[in-house]
Amino acid sequence: MSHSVISFDAAGTLIQVCEPVGQTYAAFAREHGVHVEEAALKQAFRNVWGSLPAKEWPEGQCAADDDRSWWHELVNQVFTEALRVPLPEATLEPLFEALYMHFSLPEAWSVYEDVKPVLDKLAQDHRLCVLSNFDRRLRGVLKGHGLDGYFDHIILSSEVGVSKPHPRIFDTAKRLMNAAEVTRWHVGDDERCDIQGAVANGWKPVWISRPERDLWDLVEKVHLEANSSLHMSQ
């Protein structure tokens, strides 16, 4: 019998980009005739990522374009900030398409070394899902790395219509996993989206901050919780 439901963030928790984003952006820019410093792109990406509004759609709707317009605006703003001038549309459009396609490929991502051993262990007694502020590209990435089979559901902000920490996406996970009456854990690396979001919506949070805290911390917490519940029931 499953002891609990555990949801996982994806990027930064299960998978990471194979090379720094600034390096990737700079390489693709060169292929399109744009020369810009990797460091400038790295800083611009960080600034824009933190300033763009959350992806959110009216209740009952999802992102019709699977968040492509949000990512397009991010790429546009990153290069505008790094270059201090906007890219011409004739350059921006093919550059965006190339970057968007690149990050849909499993080869653009790597799996943290603790992920598969931990999932193997947890899947024996618990029901698992992914709860991510990503779009449909994530499904192909997880499948390409052999991770999709661990999860009952892969729940994406672009399909729900809101991003973590919005209650609706946590409620969607609870409903799909039939988890109203069981202990619910959420694991992630973002303090606001994952940790504060989990607490506010009735999920037990586990904050991943590698290398200090990885997924084995989750195993320990879940094990302690299960033992505590067992003792209380005796």
C-alpha cells in the first residue's frame, strides 16, 4: 500500500542543463551572426528570469501556445539587455526557434546522479508525480532519459494554466493523484515556487540545494515520517 504521494519539480531537482545557459545562448547566437559575451548573456538571463511575470492564464484555460510566447519574450529581453539594443526580427525569430528546439532535446539536459537510485527506492512504496513550471517539451526530455515511467502523472504549468506556487496547480496534482487523504510531499529547489508553495497548499516541503541537500534528504524525511506514523498507530 502506498504510504504517501511525492511530487517533484523538474529543472534543478531531477535534471539540469548540460552547459551553462549563457554558453548555449552565445553559441547559438554566433551561428546566427550575433556575437555577444557569454558573461553578459548569463547576467541578462538571470535578470530577465527574475523579472518576467509568472505564466498564468484564466481559470479553466491553458497556454494555447504551450508557453512559446513567454519563452520568446524571455529570449528577446535577454539579448536586448546583453547587446543593449534589440535584435532585428529577421535574426531573433530563427535564433529563438533554434534555442526553443534545443531545449526540447534530451541531449541538452543531464540527470542528477542521485535521481534514479532515489526514484527506484521511493517507487516501491509511494506514488510519484512531476509538478513543474515547464511546458510539454519536458515530457520528451524525461522520456529520453528513462524517467517518465517512474511517474503516475507529469503535471505542467502550461497545461494547468498557472505556475507554482499558485494553489490551482497543487490542487490539480492532489486531484490527479487522488491524494486528499494521504501525506503529500513536494520536492524542489525554488524557495518561493516549491517550498513556500508546498507549505501554503498543504504539502510537506523538501528543499533541494545541491550539493548540501540532495534527494537522499527526501528519502530520510519520508522514512522518518513513515516510522513516526507507524509508531503512533500502534
